[in-house]
Amino acid sequence: MSMKPTKKIRIPSHRHCPVCGNSMPIDAEFCSDECRDKYLQKVKRDRRMRLFFFLFYAILMAVLFFFFVWRPS
């Protein structure tokens, strides 16, 4: 059984777009302006949702504190 030498193919240095996964040059942050816009919209939406969750939990804790600690006798 003889082993034939295989030719190694070198893949050029590249990165992948964090939004769509397409390959792109190393110095690029996104593959297109459309992907950059999608990413910025996602960051804005995530920031807004995080703020809503913090506000919800703060209001919930205030209500629970009011009913359990300052309860009239």
C-alpha cells in the first residue's frame, strides 16, 4: 500500500464577517455597509432591551420591598 503525497492548498489570510460569516480581508471590520448597519441595529436593540430589563427588575424590587417591608400592621 503506497501513500501518494497530497498537495497542500494554502488558504490566504482572511477573517469572517461577524454578521453573515462571509470571508473578507483581514483589515476589514465588516464585509459590507449592509452588515455594518445590521450589526449597529442589533447593538442598539440589545442595549435598549438590557435597559428595559434593569428597569423592570428595579421596579419589581421596589414593589416587593414596599409590600414586604413597609406593610401596615
